[in-house]
Amino acid sequence: MSGPQPFELTATDGTLIRGDRLIGKDRQILFITGFLSKRWGNKSRALAQWCEEQGWGFCCYDVRGCGDSGGRFTDYTLSDWIADAQTVLSLITDGPPVTIVGNSLGGWIAWLMAQEFQTVERLVLIAPAFNMMGVRAQSIEPERQHAWHTAGWMPWDDEPAHRDFPIAWKWVEESEALWTTSFDRLRPVSTVILHGQHDTVIFPQGSSRFVEQVRSLAPSFPIELYLEPGDHRLSGPEHLDMFRRLVLQPREKQT
């Protein structure tokens, strides 16, 4: 195989979404990145390699405003990133059934896509950031929350990597509004959540509460939660090994 090949898709605003796709048989993996992340990192590279070894399809992309895709970060919010996922999924629905691997915020977006697209048969969610900006707004001190709401913009925190990416308050409004409807329809897609017990970026209690909520509404929903020693990145060799086993799990065991 020649490896993943680049593609471009035109979003509704005319901006290009850029990604890479490997055509394969039987299954295909779509990787959705986390917040402020580019499509190629240790997890996506591992996924691409595993898919190539298995003869499966693979796809990853940069959301608008990040990485190689067009636009500025400040031009887009959560609804746009969801629209980008819908656009990419529409491209790959011509192939085999899809497993979405969603990382952090990409985990929540993956869940939403699985409820919408019938071709999605499995989810592997890594430290999923359910209602990410709503939770963030609720967790900061009232003065900072008020300043964020009043000014309309605020960086995630004061770390050098985040100071240059001010987040619109609209992210919070969209996140909260979308969260209220996240359980309105529960399409029973086989779902595995992997979360670090010592994650201080996206607390593992969020994943635990999510699973409890799903099971309370649909007791037979095929969802599993693995809480493992580790932080938000889950980048150690032992994490990658478990990640591999979850992704490569045979389809007949997913019911």
C-alpha cells in the first residue's frame, strides 16, 4: 500500500478542510482530534499503521482554523467543528462500516456523529470531553467567568500554548445547548471509553457520569468504560497497547 493520500473538501463557507485517507476493505477508522490538535499525532499515526497492516481504511483531518485546513481559529466554534465532522463522514460513507476514534473533544463529536450516521458501527472514545466548554465555564472562578461572558473571548488558560487562541463565549452557549440534547436519541452503537484515572484536563468522573446516564436511559446500551492509571494523554506504551486491542477488537465481539 502507498499509505494515506491527501484530500480536500470544501466547507459551506468555501474554506478547505484538509485531511488524509487510506482506502481499505472490511472496516475503516475515522480519527477525530481533540481541541487545538492537528490530525497527525502518536495516536493517529498508530491507527494509520494498524489499518494498513489489516488492509482497512483510515481517515483523519484538520478542522477549519487548525492545522492544514483553511480559516482562522477564531472564525469557528463548536457547531463548525461538528459540521466538519459531518462533511468528512459524508465522504467516507461510500466505504466499509466506520469505527470512529475520538480524542478528548473529538470524543464528544464522535458520539454525536454515531447518533446521526448509520454507517458508524463502533466508537472508541479516549478521555472524551463531554460538554467541554460548558464544564469549563462552570469550573472557573465567578469573576473570570463573568469577564469571559462580558468580553466575549478568553483563552482556555494562561499557558503559553493557549494564550494565542482566545475562545469565544459562543463556544459555551453552543456546548450547553448541545449537551441538553445529547441523550435525546440513543442509537445503540458499540461504544468503548478509555479514560485516565489521573486526568486533570478532562476529569474521568465526566465519563463515569456519562455511562451512568446512558445506562439509566437504555440499560442494554452496548457501552463500556475503562479507567486506567494515566493522565489525559494516555501516551505510555501500556496505554497504546490497550488502545490497539480496543480498536482491533473483532467485529463479532462488538454486539
